[in-house]
Amino acid sequence: MSAGEDDLARRLGTGDAVVIGLSSMVGAGVFAAFAPAAAVAGAGLLVGLAVAGLVAWCNATASAQLAAQYPTSGGTYVYGRERLGAWPGFLAGWSFVVGKTASCAAMALTFAAYAAPPGWQRPSAALAVLALAAVNYVGVTRTAAVARVIVTVVVLVLLLAVTVGVGTADRDLAVLVPTELSWFGVLQSAGLLFFAFAGYARVATLGEEVRDPERVIPRAILTALGLTLVLYALVGGTVLLALGPERLAASAAPVAEAVAGTWLAPLVRVAAALAALGALLALLAGIGRTSLAMARNGDLPGWLAAVHPRFRVPHRAEVVLAVVGAVLVLVVDLREAIGFSSFGVLLYYAVANAAAFTQPRHRRRSPRLLQVLGVVGCLVLAASLPPTAVAGGVVVLLAGAGYRYGRGRRASRR
């Protein structure tokens, strides 16, 4: 795409892209998702984590090879349109925008739970959405700079938490091995834990702003995911060892509780708040760019396709997103937001795997078997989520499809 008036500037290198991917994953998920996973799977949550990681790896390989071929804003929305057709592309884009808007609410609420006093948590969450939307508004290079600082602090604190939590735990390592295993519970926990992984392809949605995208994007996606998989396995094992399955399932802040009474506990709470802000920052950037791509193709109102003449960002899309996100945090529940977000994002990646399956041999970076496994895995995990999340997701998807169908009918009459 030529560097025209409506194009975004290519400013991000490999390091910035990896950091944005890490900050999208090492966010509220690692501090919030282990508790609901333990509630449905007990000690089997580590098996669920492995399943979620496997599905995430399949999705990442698909996203990486697609992003190398289509280095433009929009991620799987663009890939679905190019490889499968307009309707699959719309399904992916709509699922992403809706699911990730729910993720924004979850990230903001997690921040507020750690940083705000009782009674002020929801207003603080809304303020966080608006403030970070303002950071994105003035340019993606500032997004990358802030993300680099946040992810460095959070990873260091998590590694310290692993060290201290394991050192102070009074349980035997046998607690890490489930005595009874419900495979439905494991799958449901994997679907919930997928919420914590789903930021790895945020780099792909920024494809129009990455330098040398064919080389940088695949490398950044797989590097960020691999690092996060290792970190999550360490943290998940630590909180399970320190708290046990029952106490973990009831915990509102499991990582902080795992190091309670030590010098590290206050730092963990600060890191949790920073992690949530870092993930929220990257989420806002990714959703804005996908909305831009959908508006360019007429799948969202065309006025959302505007790019700011100075800051080179989709400013109208980001303003709308900020308002919607600020309203959501005033009415949604954190655990419901996690389930609803996972449902939308799993459908998004199912389309990504299907699109990657159709790529010709010279564009492929992984065997087609991974894409088949990715599609099946995404659909199984989506179906295994809590019924309220599945029902809500289906209703919102039908509403989006109805909007697109109605718009097409009106256009055909004209």
C-alpha cells in the first residue's frame, strides 16, 4: 500500500512489535484468569493451560504466515476477506471488535481492583480507558514506548513472585497433579485461560505500522507467545502450589495472595495494575486498527475510516471505542467479561486458521495440520465456555450479521 493520505506510518521495529505482543498477553489475564480456571478444573487447570497454549500456538503460526502476506491493518478481518470471502472476514472482524472490547472492560476493572479504593473502582476503570485512549490518539510510537516500560516491570515482578511463592509454599508438589480430572472442566478452563493468551497477534493488527513486515511480524508473534507460555506455566504452577485448588478458585488476586505476608506483596499489586494498563493500551490500538479496516470496506460506518492528519491514527474509531469501553466498565462483571471475550476471540482465530489453510505452498510457514488443529481447537474451546458467555456471544454475532445484511439490502435497493 502506498504512503498516501489515509495510510498509517511504518514506525515499529522487531523489538517494539515483540513488546506490544508481550504487553497484550502479560496483562490482567495472568493476574485474574487462574482463579476462574481453578473453579472449573481444580488442579487440572495446568492441563487446561497446556491445551490453551497448544491452541494459541496453532493460531499464532496461522497469524504469522497470514500477516507476512497481508501486512496491513485489520488482522484476521483482512485475511478472512482475502482468503475466504467477505462474510467470513466480517465474522472475524466483528468477533474481534466485540470480544476485545469486552477484554478492555476486563483489563480496566482488574486495574481498578488493585489500584482504587472500594466504591471508586468502576469510575477509576472508566478513567483508565479514557486516559489510555488519549495516549493511543497521539501516536503508536508512544504506545510502544509505554508498553516497553510496563512489560519490563511486570515480568520482573512475576519472576520474583515465582521465586518467593515457591520458596514460602508449604504444600507438596503432588498438588500440581490432579487426582480426578474432568475433561469438560479442563476444556472450560482452557477456554477461560485463552483470554490471557489472546494478545499475541496484536502485532498483526498493527501490520500497516511495522517496518519490513514480512520478516518482523512472524518473528515478533512467535517470540512473544513463546516467552509468555513459559512465564504463564511458572506463575500457574506457583499459585496452585502456594494456595491449593480450592483457595485459588476463590481468590480475587491469586498472585498477590501467593506472596501475602512477604515484602513482595505490595509490588505484586502495583505490577498487576501496570499489567492491566499495558494490556489495555495495546488492546485499544488493535481494536482501533481493525475498526479502521472494517470501515474502509463498508462493514462499519465509513466515517470511522478517517486517519488523523497529524498523528496518523484512526482517531474517530478510537474515540468511539473509548466511549463504549468507559460505559462497559460501569455495568459488566469481570469474570463474565473474560468468558465473553474468549468466545469472540476464539471465533476470530478459527477464521484465521481456516484462512491460513488456503494459502499456497510458497506462502506457508507451517504444515496444514496445525491449521486443522487450530480450527477444531478454537471451536471446541468456544463451545465449552460458560453458557452465559456462549449465549451472549451468539446474540451479539447475530446482531452484527443482521446489521451487515440490512446494510447490503439497502445498498442494493439504491
